[in-house]
Amino acid sequence: MSRTLLRGARVVTMTPGRPGAERVDVLVDGDRVAGVGQDLDVPDAEPVDLAGRVLIPGLVNAHLHTWQTGLRAVGADWTLMEYLTLLHGGAVQHYRPDDMYVSNLAGALNQINCGTTTLGDWCHNSLTPEHADAAVEGLVRAGIRAVFLHGTPYRDPDLPHPLTEIDRLLDGPVRDHALLTLGMAVQGPQYSSPDTAVADFRAAAERGLVVSLHQSGGDLAPGWDAVRAAELFGPRTNVVHGSDLPDTWVKALVEAGVTFTSTPENELGQGHGTPVIGALLRHGAAPSLGTDVDTVVPGQVLTAARIALAHQRSLDHAHHRQHAGTHADTPSVTAKQALAWATVEGAKALGLADQVGRIEPGMQADLVAVDTRALNLWPAHDPVAAALHADLANIEAVMVAGRWRKRDHALLDCDLSEVKDRLRSSGERLLHAMDAV
Ligand SMILES: [Zn+2]
């Protein structure tokens, strides 16, 4: 693969100790960043002029049920209980492998279009091996970097995760693709019996896999104590939501290195409880972000970051007014922190912190060029804030592992009209099947 020299942009590296944004060149060699510095002289590299743009690390959407793309927006007014009943109790059983393929393909392409280069695909509709393979194939065809978090539809709390499937995927479909990693999307301690929760966590640990679980309010089930007693919570554990977890538990999990993924738009709208973000910040940690359900909310992780930031500031301002009797002098959370949640923290949550999330020599060349010349961002005095404020129309170019997947505002290497036709057919068939139940 040839070398590319990206010039003229203001670069947000997200590297600790470096300025928020710098006017530096970025050299891409193969699938990696090979250099970051001023006036790099690389005669054999293809120069790309990015004047007027802000270059940021590729965004990380750490939690998306991409298989739901074909049913977009059907649940915009669903509560959490309606979502569980109508989707998981209804539509799920009607999915065919081809529905998984086209939803994952279209959903992953949309993520790239929105600036996501790494996706945590929480695939808890792997009804059969064919369903799982089709979902994986959709991700591969889209060209996104992904952690395929294998999961099943809701099942008996005593049934352990199907490890034959995990090992089969590790031995073939996932192993064969450089941009894919496998993880386990388990029912977890809240929705499994204690023995099953421990067994699933142990199986993930033995394979060195990220193990991710949902937790949304309610009293803690006995599985939590069981997993803690077995000392199986660690940096490769990912708690999704964690809303209303007791503070002592948040503290203990943070101390164990557990990561959290908040999906603020549907958490706030559907009744998941208060996002865990404030509790994490109090204990010196930070969230990663996801968009969770295209059935309910749109899939832009930058939108999630802005909602998370505004909501946390709102809580902090209210707390300050209540206790100090005046408005706060300084913001409790910054725009850069919110951007870090959508980059660095996402990479950490998916076990990829040494590969993506920052623009540094040796890291994967996952990059997004934000066009700050557009009227909604110009003159973009603060490049970090401009990147956070970017809309889809500002995501001009996206590179994954050194390969352009979007340039000049258009996705590359895909027949979008065919994908959209197939997605509509799939979604209409599933909707019809849901209505017939
Ligand atoms: Zn979810």
C-alpha cells in the first residue's frame, strides 16, 4: 500500500500531553500512522491537502445492535419495556441470515458515513451460526473496523453462552479478517443465574475476549456478587448502561478496571435511568459512548457525545446551584472530554486502546476529516469543539486502516442504491411479520 501525506489540517491527536489541536502533517504508511510532525518531507508519499479541515481520530461507536438497521425508527416512541416486548419478543424470531447481512452492511456503512471507524457490534440476534456468519459478512463488506460481540436472543438464565459458536468464530470467520475482533455479548450477572454468569465470564477470560453485558436499573441480581467473588471483573469487562448502579458498585468496578458504555439518547428517552457518566467522573473514570438502537434513536456517535455532555453539565449545574446557591463559574466537563469519550474511551472499552483512538505513529490509520469550512462550523476558532459540533454534512473523509472509505463526502466501494433496496425489503418483511404476531 502506498504512503499518503495529509497536510494542512488542524490535527486533534488526543495524545496526552499534546496540544488540543496542532498544525502538523500526518504520514500514513500502509495501515498505520507513520509520522506526525511539522513540514514532513516524504517525496514518495501522495500529498492530500486538508486545509480548512480538522483531522480527528476515527470515532468509536462502542455499542450498537447493528442487526436492527432494517427496522429503523419503528420504535421512536417505545419505552424500554415496549422495546423488549415488541422487538425482542416479536421481530427477533423472524430474522433470516440475509436480514442480518443487509442490516449489518447498511448499519456499518452508515457508521462510516458518520465518522465511525470502529464499531462495537453487539449482535444478540445470532439465532444460528448462519445468522452470525451473515452479520460478520455484512461488517466485512462495509469495510469498518469492528468488534463482533457475539450474543444470542434472550434465553434461560441457566443456559451458558454457546461456546462452540465462540470457538468456531475464533477459528474461522473472525480470524480471517484483519479489521475484526471477537468479543462475547453475554446476558451477564443481571440476567443469568450466578453460576452461569461466572461460567460465561470465565470462558471469556480464558480466551482473552472482551465480555460485554447490559445493566439498566433495578435491584442487582445475585450474579454480581458471584462474578466479583470469582474475581472476574477486569479491564476486559464492559458494562453497557450501568444506569442507577449503586455508587459503591461503580467505584468497585472502576477500581477493577471495568469499562462502561453509555448510550445517552435512548437511556434518557426510554427509561433506562440516569446515565452513569457522573458517577464515573466522580471516581476518576470516563464513559465510552454508543448509539445502541437504530430502531429508536439515530446512530451518530457525535450526537451521543453532545447529549452526554449537555446532560452531565445540566446535572452538575443543578447540583451547584442547589449547594452553593449560585451559578457555577466553570464547566464541570469540557468539549475535549466529550470527544475523548467518543474516541480514546471507546477504544479502551473494546480492548483496542493500543491500536485506535489517537493519532500517533504506530497506531492504526483510522482518521476522519471534518470540513470546518462549512457554514455551520466556520470559522471554527476551537478545532476540538468544532469537531464535536460536526454534523453528518461535515464528515468529509473517513479512512480505516489506511484506506479511504469516504472521500469528498461520498462513501466509496459500495452500491448504496442496491444496499438500500435490500434493506427496505428486509425491513418491510420483518415489519409485516411483527404485525402478524
Ligand atoms: Zn444495547
